[in-house]
Amino acid sequence: MAENNQNAATGNTPVKPKPAAPGAAKPAAPGAAKPAAPAAAKPAAPVAAKAQPSTSTGGGVYKPPVDRPDPNPYKDSRLSPLGSWFQERFYVMMPVIDYLKKKEVPQHRLSFWYYFGGLTLFFFIIQIVTGLLLLQYYKPTAAEAFASFVFIQQEVPFGWLIRQVHAWSANLMVMMAFIHMFSTFFMKSYRKPRELMWVSGFVLLVLSLGFGFTGYLLPWNELAFFATQVGTEVPKVAPGGAFLVGILRGGEEVGPETLTRMFSLHVVLLPGLLMLVLSAHLLLVQVLGTSAPIGYKESGMIKGYEKFFPTFLAKDAIGWIIGFGLLVYLAVVFPWEIGVKAEALTAAPVGIKPEWYFWAQFQLLKDLTFEGGELVAIALLTVGAIVWILVPFIDRQASSEQKSPLFTIFGLLVLAFLLINTYRVYAEYGW
Ligand code: HEM
Ligand code: HEM
């Protein structure tokens, strides 16, 4: 090492030749190898000398180039002592930080809708924190789950609050994800080059619904038990569906094995997957920046730009504080019920329905009562989801910055289907 530093200081002097390796020592005088070309010797010498140690040392021993420049180009930037301590070690991150400092967000009359991605993220963070706290007391077995759940609600200091916040934040997270999805849809934010933001976002929504579905069973109360029984029955009519249901249930019926499966999905697989996809989603947000609706730039509807760090983020934080206030208010004023412990042999209570975010699909299944109707409903929902996820690739007009009213109408129809069917379930069953 000292040898290399010394060489670096002296410029192009090659590594000290080892007397024991005459074969290696000889080419150490490459200038001498070309005595007949004095004109070329001057510029050629350093190159030859640089390359020599790394390629021609004997015995296969690698010697790095001797005059490497100091790789930290930020050494002299003016920072606090702590800042420069980190900077010296993580200098490779500096271009990224410089890039992020330049990131800007356009301001226009629809800017409000760009806060919903951040709000969804906020409620997900709340879910991680409260979920980890619940895990300290929750016991994922059919014998103990309900008792541990009651214990959290009644005995653990502030356990009730953590549980209520987890249950409410789950609902708010899904609600925000839906608002975020439809707002990005109507502003055509999915258009080129943001196609993968849309696709990764849709995967995030599906994973969030998966969280809701698996979490619902964890308290192991009667309502959740029978709702899971009904919910996991549905895919059976589709080809290969019975196999999938077997994996989800861990057997023929919903039972103790189902709880184990739902638990591991809820606290291991889904968080891992969601964080992976979320990293890609947020990376794209940073790399591609924030879009503006079609035609806004050209018609001068952009009022100006603001820095993402810290201005937009600070405004995001205001949204988070309001969201947190709402969350605590709901958790305290409208607590979710505990219910009664699930017993497999009791008769299913009347009015079993899934969580509200599955109501639209539930209603469609109920509507198609003819022979094979369930299969038709599943096929319709699957085709609908595939078209929805492929919208950025189908909507060519938006990608060439032209308005695409047909897709706006399509989005309105999807929204109407979700809202009307959700309302119909509400009207029939209540909350
Ligand atoms: C890493 C993140 C998470 C962990 C460690 C976690 C952990 C838990 C645990 C231990 C329970 C059982 C205790 C209880 O029932 O109150 C639970 C319940 C639940 N979780 Fe999560 N969770 C996480 C994220 C999420 C997310 C992202 C959602 C939804 C979007 C969600 C939705 C639910 C629901 C709906 C329940 C049932 C709530 C109830 O009725 O009390 N969880 N979670
Ligand atoms: C867990 C769920 C999700 C999280 C945490 C999340 C987070 C974010 C964040 C923080 C942004 C930047 C700020 C903003 O524009 O709101 C963003 C942008 C975006 N998201 Fe999501 N998102 C989620 C789900 C979705 C879904 C379901 C979709 C659509 C199917 C989607 C599509 C997009 C698009 C297209 C953008 C770019 C917006 C633009 O620049 O115009 N995201 N997301």
C-alpha cells in the first residue's frame, strides 16, 4: 500500500521490481523497449508504465494501477464535522443527493391530488409501527389468538389504542391508495415514461388488499372466520382455483392452519413484497419526477415549480399531521368491535360480508346468479384488472401528450361500478 502511495506521488514510476522475478523486471522499462521511436516515447511512457504493473507482474499476482486519483471528488466541500465524517465514507452517494436537491414539483390547480401517494405511504408506515407493537403480544394460534387479541384490547397499556389505530389505518391506507390511483388515472400520470409507476402502483394496491384480507382473520373472531370461509370459497370455481384455495387454507376448510398461513403472509411475505415494490415505485418517483396533466405546460397553467426537498415534503408532512389527527380521532371515537371467538362448528351468523374494499366484487358475484355466474364474474373481474393494469400501454394518445377522453370515460365507468356496487352492499347489510 505504502509502495503504491509512493508510486502515486512520484507519478509514473512502476512498482519496485523484484529481483527474484527478472522476467517481470525486464518489461519494467517499457520506454527502453521502443528505443527506435523517441518522438512517441514521451507520451507513451506513462501509459505503458501505468499498464505494466497490473498486467505484467509475474506469478499471476495482481498489482493495481499505481497512480489512481483520489476517488472522493467531494473532499473539499464545506460540511459540519459530522457531515464530512459521513461524506468521507459515503461519498458515492453525493451525486444522488445533489440530484435530489434539484428535484422540483410543478404547481397548478390540481396539485392537491399529488399528496395522496405520500398519505398512502404515511399510513403504511403507521401499519408497520403498530403491527410490530401488536406482534409483541399477539399469539398466532387458533387456541390463543382470540384471547391474546382481547388481552391487547383490555390489559396491555395503550394496547387498545394501538389495535384500533392499526385497524383504522388499514382502512385509511386502502382508501388513500384508491384515491391516489384514480387521481393519477384521471390526470393521465401513467402516460409515457411513467408506465411502470402505474404498473408497480397497481401491484401495491393488490398487496395492500392482501394485507387487509389476511389481517382480517388474525383476531380469530366469528365474523372474520366466516368471512374468510366465504372469501376463500370464491376462487374454487375458476380453473386451478381449488389448488390456490388449498394453499391459502392449508387444508379443506378454514381452520388453525389457515390462521398460520394468513399470519405468515401478513407479517412476512406481504411486508417484504410490498417494501420491494414500493422501493421501485418511489425510485421511479424520484428519477422521473412529478408529472403535470396533459397540456398544462403548453397552455401556461403551471404557476411555477417548488423544490421537492424540503418544500413539497414539508407540505406532505402537513397532510400527514392531518391524517394522524383523523386516525386518532377515529380510533378513539369509533372503536372496532372485538366480537366473539370463532368456533368452526357453530352456524355461520347471518349477513356475512367481506371488508368494504371487496364489496364491489362481492356484489357482482351476488348479481350473477345464473348457472356458472360465479365463473363469469371472476372472468370479468380478471379481464377488467388486466385491461386496467395495461392502460398506459393502450392509451397511445396520452403517451403522445394528447387528450384521451375515451380513457377518461373508461375510468369513470370503473369508478361508477366500484361506488354503486359498494353502496348497494352498504344499503343491504349496513356498515
Ligand atoms: C409489517 C407490517 C404489519 C405487521 C407486522 C402487522 C401485524 C398485525 C398483527 C400482529 C395483527 C393481529 C392483531 C390484531 O388483530 O389486532 C394484525 C391485524 C390486522 N392487520 Fe396488520 N400488520 C402489518 C401491516 C398491515 C397492513 C399494511 C394492513 C392493511 C393495509 C394491515 C391490516 C390489518 C388488519 C385489517 C388487521 C385486523 C385488525 C383488527 O380487526 O383488529 N396490517 N396485523
Ligand atoms: C401502497 C400504495 C402506494 C404508495 C405508498 C404510493 C406512493 C406514491 C408516492 C409517494 C408518489 C409521489 C407523490 C404523488 O404523486 O402522489 C406516487 C406517485 C405515483 N403513483 Fe403511487 N403509490 C401507491 C399506489 C399506487 C397505485 C395503486 C397507483 C396506480 C395504479 C399508483 C400510481 C402512481 C403514479 C402513476 C405516480 C406518478 C404521479 C405523477 O408523477 O404524476 N400508485 N406514488
